[in-house]
Amino acid sequence: MKKITIQYYAILREKRGVSEECIETELDTACALYEELKQKHNFLLSIESLKVSINEEFVDWKTVIHSGDIIVFIPPVAGG
């Protein structure tokens, strides 16, 4: 089991109700992790709509996750 920290922003934070959580997972990639969280928490955004960061670096969705990683799912933002 990998212990990781997930940080949520914008619509994902609103939907989840927290800005950060620590979880244990056996999943191997950022993509698999988001898909599981999407189903569990009813997130509406697809991975095509998001960016993913691991340990403060933008990465590909197929990047392998490791214990201790900080993963951030970044939705599109608009403002003015």
C-alpha cells in the first residue's frame, strides 16, 4: 500500500468538501487514481479537462505514483 496526499482545488474541492486528504492505495498511475476518485466522489470532470501534478511537477497521466507523493488534480480555471 502506498500512502499519498491528494490536494483538491476549485470545483473538485467543492465537490469533495476538503482541500487535502491522505489515503492509502494500491493503484499505480495518476490516471487510475483519478478514475477511482471520480467514481467514488462523483467528480464530473474527465482527465482530458484536468492537469495533474506530482510533487510540484506537471506530469503525464500514466506517471507511476509512489508512497509519499503529493498529487494535485488541477481543473480548468477562469477569471477576470
